[in-house]
Amino acid sequence: MISIDKGIKIPIIRTLGRAQKYPVLDLKKVGDSFFVKNGGGDNLKLQRTISAICIMRIKKNKSKIKITVRQVDNPIGVRVWRVK
């Protein structure tokens, strides 16, 4: 049987800090960019992950910047550009 507990505090949600890892809000001018090196995994998956993290951070901070994320070959990874 499962017991009912009372008075247990709900833990604070802790993030892994990935959103702060990428300086998307530091892209001040159109054309500014940053590079994320691929650690040997799937480059398309990395592109989608970085894009999602950056978009979440932009929305959370209510910023009006627009970005594009593209795969690059030399070195292998993805680059994030500010486009607006």
C-alpha cells in the first residue's frame, strides 16, 4: 500500500545550464555569430538542439532577435547567426 505524506516541500526545478552556455543574447548586431563544435555525434541533431535551446532563451528573455542555425563543415559543428 502507498502511504500519503503531508508537509513535504516541492523541490526547485534545476536546469542543466545549457541555455546559458550559448551566448545567443550576446549577438548584438546582424551578422554576429558563434560556433558550437560537434563532439562526434549527429550534426543534424546538434543543429536542432542548439536551435531549440537558443529559441527558448530568446523567448524567455522576451528578446526580439531572430537567428538562423546552420551546419558547417570545417571544423564540423554548427554556427548560430543573428539575422534580425
